[in-house]
Amino acid sequence: MIDYQQLTPESLAQACQDAINACDDAIAAIVATPADERTFANTFVALESAVDIVHQASGKYAFMSHVSDDDALRETARDWDERIGKYAVQLGFREDLYAAVKEFAATPEAASLAGEEARLLEFTLRDYRRNGFELPKEQREQVQALMNRLVELGTEFRKAIDTWDDAIVVPREQLAGMPDRWIDGLRRVEEDGATKYRVSLDYPEIMPFMDNADSGELRRELFLKNQNKGGEPNVKVLEEAIAVRSRIAQLLGYDSWAAYVVEKRMAKERGHVDRFLRDFGERLAPKAEADMAVLSRAKQQHAGDATLHIWDWWYETNRLLKTDYAVDDFAIAEYFPLQACLDGLFLVTQDLLGIRYEPAADAPRWHADVQAFDVFDANGGGEPLARFYMDLYPRPNKFGHAAAFTLRSGRRLPDGSYQRPVSAIVANFTKPTPEAPSLLRHTEVVTLFHEFGHILHQTLTTARFLEFSGTSTERDFVEAPSQMLEHWVWDRDVLRRFSRHHKTGEPLPDELLDAMIRAK
């Protein structure tokens, strides 16, 4: 068990290097197996076990690049995240490992495989083809070099986003439209003898501001700052990444990077995606145009200007919800303290799936804000099925959005036991203070349920192999469980069960509930 409080840059680096060394040793044994002794167990199962060593190191240690508040540790974790990414590329291009896989594929046992085993063999051979193993070696080496460069560019791009810190600083009188409770939670800045307020790009600040701030000029300023995260250098990184992707696709015989990527999706072909999007766009266009007209008229009425800029969209939509539907996001948030939302989330999913959650008192934590829970079968005792973490509040240099991370994948171990999955929600909801609770707007409640859908997908997996474990599915399916869970936060009975006013304890009134559903 890792002790995050004792983790240092040096111990993190050593643990990652040890994992790579152990993986190398395990793979050496695989490739050394004589061709006439090849079996699924000593080739594919052994390869799964080898790769999982590095996979777990990434989940335990490289993950710290997203959440650690120690600068040196975070930088070391980011460096090893890139190294592990390149190591994964290297594994995919090892000719001796490919030869071992091909040797097994030619055996009678391979021909008799079914179910997950047959699918794993099929996918592995497909991925080797997609790495260029049907091409001349010189071309394949070019592809490998370009894929390594993509890993570097991805690290550079994410670092620029995660470490970007920008804001607008304004006097209180320019914050018209924002409630006092929200303003009082902002960081104060003294400028020229006057107190001003800093509105950052963190979600709990920028999203309510874009929805509610009356000043179109300030909304524009904050919007453009957010759109320019990473700055001009990141534009150059992105341009190079696009060029590298295009070159990889060309070398591998695809007409575009999109065609290369979509081959591993349910859609299979780019043409299917193009037709779907075109058809979808044509069907939605009349509704979108009607909505735009409504918002444009509303802006004309209150501002004397019918021109809709992109930084007006959220504000005008929110204003219309207030005036025409009596839906005020801040008023509704009074009924959604974070703890009540967590209680409701747990209640719904425990009832729905026949599971129960218990605080994991022994779980190592990387920050004092982090909570940990074990998942159990509600009808059985014994060992937990899985564990998940919740890291829900903003911190400097922390991952800036909301996402679910796999820290350890579930899989069937060679001894027949099941490796318990470990996952983490990383989000950026308003942190409670002694003066004010953490209150979630309804859109944030939707986000919480959505991300927990990923956690359930990751932690309740029964897949035998890493390749298919949890959210390791086709990427055009992976959002389905999360989008399904979102619907529970629009259900009247569910909302009545867990909404409660942070002062009175009263549930969300029927008139507010009705207005929310009518305006959906």
C-alpha cells in the first residue's frame, strides 16, 4: 500500500523505474518461451500481468501529476507519465514480442479460442497492424518515432493547461448579477488602496460568472482568457501534433487521422460518423435557429442589441430561465449542499445496483480533502469489490475539470482471484468554509452523477482482461453509463429524497422542481 504522505520525487521515480524493470523481466520470460511451447497462459495471460505492473505504477504515481500540491512531486510525476507513455509505445513496437504473439496465433489452441480470449487475440493482432507491422521496418520505425513525439506533445500541452493561472480583477460594483454569497467567496486583491475581487478560470468561479454576470464586456474578457489557456506556445504544440498525427496516418495507409482513430470505435468508418453528424445537424438546425431567435429577441428587449456573441449564450439562456421559467440556479443551489448530493448519489446507486459503500478508513490519501470508500455487494459479506476516491475541491495546479481516473484496473489474476479496481473522481466544486457550505448548482449535480457513472463502470467491471476492463471500451460507448446516470437527477422522486435546504433542511419545493423540469 502506497503512503502518499511519505512519497518524494526520488521514491516516485524509483517506484516507476522498478515497475518498468519488472515488466521488462516478465516480458523477457515471455519472448524466451520456445515456439512449440506457446500457450494462451504463458503468452497472453503472462503479457497481461507484465503490462499491469506498469499500468498500476501509472495509476499510483503518474496520477500525482494531476492532483499533487507539491511542485517537485507533481513535476516528477509528469515526467514519469511521459516516460511510461513512451515505454508503452516501445512495447507496442517490440519485434520479439510480436513474434511471440504470432507464434501463439498459429497454434491449434489459438484457433479454438472463444469469448474474451478470442477477442483479446483479435484486438492484439489488430493493434500490431495499426503500429505498422505489415509495413517495411524503416516505415515502422518512423511511425514509432512519431508516436513518441505525440506522447511528448501531449504532456507539454496538458502541462500548459493544468498550470495556467489567469483571472480578471474587478471592483465589487462591476460584479452586478452575482449574489453576495458568491462574491464573498472570491479572493480579494488590494490595488491602489481599493479592494477588488479576483474571478479565476476555476469552474466554481468562471461558470457561474458566465451564467450570471451582467457585464458583457467582463464576460467577454473572462471567456477569451479561458479560451486562451496555455497561450500561443500551446497553439504551436497543437499544430505540430496535428501534423504528426497526419503523418502517422499517411505512413500507415489511412487517408486521415480521423480514419485511423475511428477504426477502433463502434462507428468503424469515418463515413458513418460524417453521415451521422450531418443527419443530426440537419434535424437539429430548425430547433437551434428557433432557440437563437428567442435569445436574440430577449437580448434586444433588455439590452437594445440583438447581436448574440458566444460569451452571451450562457448569460442569455440563464436570464431567460429566470424570467420565463422562474428557474434561478443560485436559488436552486441552496437545496443542494454537496454532502446531501453525495448522500443522494449513494442512495440511488446502492438501491439501483445492489451495492453498498463504506468509508475506507485505511485508504492512503494524497490530500486532506480526499475521501475514500470501499464498495461491497449489498447481499454478501467479505471483501470489498472495489475502492474509489473523491477529490472534489479546487487546488492550485490541480487538474482543472471533472473526470474519473482509473488507478488500478479490475482483471482476473492467474490464481483465479479478481484484482479489485481502484478509481478516483477528480472535480472542482466550491469548497466549504466555516461560514458557507459547498452548494452545487443543478448542472454541477448532473456533473457529479455523470462522473460517478464512470466510477461505477470502472469499479463494477467483471472483465477478465485489462484490454476490456471498466471504461476500456470503444470510446464512442464509454460515456453511455454516465449519461444514463444523469437522468436520475431529473427524476422528481429522486430529487425529493436527497435535496435539502442547507439552512432549513426542507426539500426542493414542488414549484421549483416543476419549473426545472419544464425548462429542461
